[in-house]
Amino acid sequence: MKKLDEIMELMADEMADFKVAILELELLSKQLLKISIPITTEALEKNLNIFLEKQEEENRLKDEVLKEIEKKLKHARIIPNYLLILFGTLGIIALSLLGYFGYTARALEKEKFEIYRIILESENDSYQQYLSINPEIKDDYCEWLEGKK
């Protein structure tokens, strides 16, 4: 029986502790009800506005960079200026050389024709005498020789 009394005392102590815990919970729940946490969106809106302003600033900076890139692309060339200058000067030099060689070839051809004429005149004295008598035939003969070349 003594044990039964001890168990009853322990149970009474436990029940008293349980009652104290319940009273504390009731007190805390009353305090929680008194403290109302207002759910406002001011802080959230403020943070959202700050974020949106930062995004707008970043977008504006990106737009400026893209405009600068677009401007540079409009003025960009596929072939650089130094290559254009190089090819231009090479073209001028090539045309000059062609003109020079064409002129010297023509002068050389005239010189050969003159030498041929001199040789022909010295070999053919009889033809020379005939041509000196008939100057119109000599002109035709000279034209025929030039046309032959």
C-alpha cells in the first residue's frame, strides 16, 4: 500500500505540473492573440520597387551598350583601310608597268620596222630607185609593210 500511496503522490505531482503547463499555454495563447502581427505589403513593395529600379537601370545601360555596338557595326568594313590602300597602290603600279611595257614594246616594234626598212632599202637599191621615181607607190608600199607587222 505504501507503494500505491507513492504512485498516487507522483501522479498528483505530475497532474499539478500538467496544470501549471496548461495555465502557461493559456497565458501565452492570450498574449499571442493580443499581439496582432499586421500583414502589410509595404516592406515587400519597397523591396520590389528597389529591385525594379535596379533592373531599369541595368536595362538602360544594356541599351546604351547595344546602341554603341550597332553604331560601330554600321561604320565597320569587311576590308580594312590599309588593305584598300595596299590594293589601290598595287593596281596603280600594275597599270603603270603595263603602260610602260606597252609603250616600250611599241617603240621596239617601230625600231625593228625601221631597221627592217633600212636593210630592205640597202639590199634593194633597184627597188629604191623605182620607189623614188614613183612616190605614191612608195607610200602604199610603206603602208603595206606596216600592215604586215
